[in-house]
Amino acid sequence: MKVVTLFGSPRVNGNTARLAKEFNNTAESSGADVQSFVLNKMNFKGCQHCEACKTKIDNCVLKDDLTEVLDAVKKTDILVLATPIYFADITAQLKTFVDRCYSYLEPYEHKGRPDTSRISGDKKLVLITAQNASDELFPEVCEKYRMIFRLLGFEESHLIRGCDLMKADGLKTKNREDLIGLARETASKLIKEVRYN
């Protein structure tokens, strides 16, 4: 089974990275093949809205560092998106990837539906977010991206949401055993589900 993790934060040792690494370590120890991409270290463009993926080919026409990422996501069983909440949204790096996911959708005329995905299989999404603000702020961000990925074929999604992280010192998640435990438990549960389904 395969896990693909996208690190959306520019901080490689930040809160979301810590939680994603806990998830990945548990997944690997449970027998999963984990492939990670640090988006901030890659060179890529945003969607050009050229419509080539709807009129000429069945994938994104751009050839850059996201080409490998988009291909890996098609083949994975579990996709992990890890991002802090910056200025009431996911990071620009991760949002650029999400925009390029437009290439996963069939042309609007295909099967008479606008939401037919080119991604097949029973895939699962894990969304890991971290924010200094309380949990009362920005819950709609998580729901928006869970909805987008349901549209792309990720029917099942799991949320690991860290809030109020400003209250801890240093690497803030180090004092949040509840979040670290949730990352590990989610990984263990999903790997078992994928293995036995």
C-alpha cells in the first residue's frame, strides 16, 4: 500500500511537519510505502487555465516538479496534505498544487457530469492543519478542501487539526500528545483498513 504526503509548509520542522512525520513513521512501521514531497523546495507553476487537460490530453500539460507529484497522487492509496493555516487559508504552495488538481477532472461533457474524476480506486485523504488561533476560527478551510478532494474521488477523509498552538513553547506540537497520538492512531487505522479491504 502507498502513502503520499505533501508538506505544504515552508518550515520543514514546524507543527504540521511534525504531525505529518508522526503519521508517516507509523505508516512505514505498519508496512506502507511512504513517498513525501516538500513543496517549498520544488519548482512549479500554478494552473494556467489553458484547458489542455480538457481538450487535448488527460493530464496537466505543464511539465515541472509537480508532474511527478500529480502522478504519484493518482497511484496512492492514502494522500496526506499537511499545511499550517496562514492568513485564513492553506499555504500558497499547497494551494498551487490543489489548483493543478483541476487536471484530474474529466471534460464537463464527459458522461454528462461536470464532476467525473480521472482518479480511480478507493482513496483516502488525511488533512493535517495547524494554527495559532482557537478552533473557533477557520473550520471552513478544512471543510472546503475536504469537499474539493471528495469531488476528485477521495470519498473518505480524516482531519488532524491542531489549534491554540501559540500557547506551547518551542516546537509547539511537542507538548501536544493528543495531536501526536491522533496522527499515529489515524495512520495505524488507515493502514489496517487499506490492507484488509
